[in-house]
Amino acid sequence: MTWVSQLRERESLFRRAPSAHNTQPWTIDYRADEIVIGVDPERSLPDSDPTGRDLALGLGAFTETALIVAADAGLNVGCDLSDPARIRLVPAAERYDTIFHAADVDLRRVARGPYAEGLLDLVILAALEPGLVHVRSRALAGELEEADRWMFGTPPVARELRAWLRLNPRDPRYDRDGLTDRALGLSRLEARVLSGALRGYGLTRRLGLPTLLAASSRNLLRYDGSVLVLTGPSDDLRESGRRLLRTWLLLARFGLAVHPLSQLLDCPATNARLAERVGATPLAVFRVGYPQHEPARSARLSPSAPDHGDRAVRPVQQGLAGRAQQQPGQR
């Protein structure tokens, strides 16, 4: 059995990689002696992620996850990031050097509910990779409310969010992708209210929907907790996505969960103030803590069936390079 076949048998595990709105925007092309990771444009977020930042971070996180799974299986696999449109997993002379295992991939958690009070321990902070800035959660509480108000008040972004919400278990996509009511920590009543508000967005927006929905997260950061900001150059966000994944896996080893707060970067005003606060370019922002309740896991697409000689699972129709050339717009 080839290394490609052996890694393919573990596809369900490296598909646990995170992505914005749980869109899982990657294509996987299994070839004779390489695996090509590309972009599925139908699973990208042109309105929510016009510059392709979250897309590139997700592709990097997916690559890092696959490398960790390969190393755990004893396979000598490396990655080639020279092509801006796709990523290649290729044979390597040695096993990927990582402290993580397949069990760490399975352990990672995203929790959007309440966290226990308390800042991150200094020992944990010291163990993290360079380029992470710690901010007290209370300092960003007002910023998050403004970012949420901006997000829900921007029609293309609100519509795109609605397209990836799975708020009813009877939705045929509920166990495939997107953000379910359980993953969001919503009660059935809260899920119905949110679904109804977004379904009648034209009217509810005029009636003050953005302010109402933003108010629901008003207290999300009003506690003594920690937020981490990943900073660094924006010339290769895929490498930053790999760093982000390693950070989340390390935090999971300490029993910590994370909650991405990308709207703070998407809103131009809050992005600018956050950059000034941390003194660098913010690439990702997320709160960290011990969740008070065990979070539900987001669904993942099923592994692709063996192609019996057909090389491409899905063709790559749009690369990261094309996304990077798009002009920033409202989310």
C-alpha cells in the first residue's frame, strides 16, 4: 500500500481541521505519489472573506493537520507551498517533526459558550509560539459588540452567514458542514429566533436587527478571561494557518478551548484599533478558556470515496492567488 493510500485511509481525521463557518473549503486530489490540496470556490466566502485571509489560514491549518496525522501513522510526508494556488503533500526523507499526534487533532475543541473566570497561566503563555499577543477579554467587550453590529448590519455578510447556519436538525445539511445550533450553544428558542430574524432580514434589519443581535453577545467578553491575537506578516497566510493550528492543539493539551472572533478583524474600525493595541498586523483573534459546558462538535463532510484510478476528486477551479487579488469589501 502506498503512502498516499495509507494517508487517505485517515482522511476523516485530518478533515477535523478548522475553517471559517465550517465551510471546509478544500479539495483533495489523490495522485500516484502526491496529494494536491486546492480550493473549492463553492465553499469559499466571497462576501465574508473578500481578501481570502480566513481561506488561506484554513488551508494552512488543514495542511498542518494532514502532516501531523501522516507523522502519527509513521509516514514520511512533507509539504510544498511554492504554488500560491494549491498545496502539495509530497514524499519526504524524514517524518514530519512535530510534538503532536492524531489524538491531539481529535482533542481540539471550539467552545462558544461561557468560560470559567481566570486569565491564562503564565506557564501556558510561555509555551506558545512567538507572535501571539495576550489581551484581557474585558478590554475587547465593547469592540466585539461594535463588530457584531457591523457584521449583522452588512447585508451580503448576513446573507452569507445565514447560508452556513444549520439551526434545525431536520436540515439535510445538518450533519455535513456549517454552524449548527448545538455548535453555537443556542437553545431551540434562540435558534428559532435567529433563524426567523435572518430569514426576514430585509424587514428585521430596518427594525433594528443588527443592534438586537449584537446585544446578544454584549456580555460574551465581560469577564476576567483571555483573548489571544495571532500576529505576523500577511505575505503567506498559509504558514500562519499552520501556526494557528499548532497553537490550538497546544492549548487543547491543557484542557483549554478556543472561540474564534474573526468579526473583530472583518470590521475595519475594530481591526484598526486592534492592530494599534497589539502593535502588529492581527491575523486571527480568539478567546481561550475552560468551557463551563462540554461543546458540541461541528459536523464534517464524509471522506471521499476511492477514485479507482481517477486522479482528481474535484477540480481546482479557483486558487488562493485569485482570491488575494480581490479587493476588500464589506462582510
